[in-house]
Amino acid sequence: MRFGCSTLLYGGFDLATALASIHETGYDAVELGAIPGMGEHLRADNGPGVYEHIRELLSANELVLESVAGSGALGTERFEPLMAAAAALGAPCLTLGTGGVAESEVSWERTVELIRRALPVCERTGVKLSVKPHVRAAVYNTATARRLIEEVGSEWVGLNLDNTHLERAGDDPVVAVEELKPWILTARIRDFRSTDLSIGSIESQIPGKGQADVQGYLRALSTVPGLEYVTLEMVGTKDYALSEVRRVVGEALVALRSYL
């Protein structure tokens, strides 16, 4: 098991800075942020020259492109160009939440329809959709994740598990991994501390500083066939100084390695 880091943690910095810091901290892979307002290190309208530059940066920093983060793009005009960009970079997956509203059949039907409409794009580009169960969204827990997979029934759609979203939705992430194991394409990891659906502070998202069983979740993920990287993803660092972002991702990596 090796570890990746999302460039979303470096949303306030350019990609060259982000990748150099992630490499120097000791990670092996990255999720490349493509989310406007949060971390847009890849834009849907970038051209071939930009893709070549990104590939060069990844190679220079010895980082594997684990996925592209594209939440918010499904069902918009950004989606197909972003999938083409992911393909141009060699990304195997586009990670995203479904949006929509939890416990609403109207929202559910809309979500399934959007995923089905996306399948021809997946086939053309060769990029899979890795869907994150996300609090408050149409797909938000183990049951809805499995329901989506079974209703869509496509090899082009899998799951992007995040222990903190599952636990805040009331599920045991370790049990969820076992139930959803055949469909897990990517995985996100962090800690959290809160009594509601919020994620809590940045400090409590560092593994070992919150209330989650990060070690148990990581051990469960180690049994997922083909899952080579587990990726750190946090929210709230966009306005941090670079030194503080590096401290956070560094502390997280030390903690994660201690669990192996």
C-alpha cells in the first residue's frame, strides 16, 4: 500500500508548487484537482501544450497520477472536456460526488440518469467514474453506493470511498469496505472530529487526531484487490501558508505509515 495526496490541499498554490511539495514530503501519487473555487490545477479547456507540461511536472516529481478530481462537473458542459483532459494525461479515473439530495427518489432518478448519460463518454475516453458517497448527496452511504452500482451496472463506474463521509453518514467504514470491495476503484483517507455532518478542523483531519478508526479503515483497504494507492484528501487549507500545508500533509503521512 502506498500513499497519494490530493492537490486540493494546495488549492491556493500553482501546480508546480503543489507537486514539488507533495514529492518532497514523500508521497507517491496525486489526485489532480479540477474543481473551480476549491483547487483547479487542471481546467477542462486546457490545450495539449498544458497537458504535456503537467505530464512533465508529474514525471519530474516522480508522482503517479492516481485520478482527476472533478466533483461538480457531472451533467455540465465541463464534463466531457474534463474527461478528455483526464484521458490526455493518462488518468484512469475521474473522481466525483453525485450531487443531488439524500433520501429523495426524484433526486435519485436524476442522478442515475446523469451517470448513464456519462457512460458513452467513459467508453470514448477510457476514463472510469469513481463515485464518492458524500454526506447530504444522493449517493451518501454504503446502501446508496451499492444501489447505484447495481442499477447502473457498468464496468465504467466504481466507487471512491472516504471513511469520514461514510462515518458521518452513520456507517462503519471498515464494514463498508468489505461490502463494497468489488467496486472500489479509489480511496480517500483522513480523520475528523465532529458531532454532526461537518468535517471539523484541519488539525482534527490529520490521522490520529480525530475520532475515526483510521488504522482499521486502512487495514481494510489493504485487502481490496488492485488498490495500490490510498490518497489523503482534506478541506480547509486553501488559505494556509505553504509551510503550514506542508506540515499538515507531512504529519498525515507519518501517521499513515505508522499504521502499516
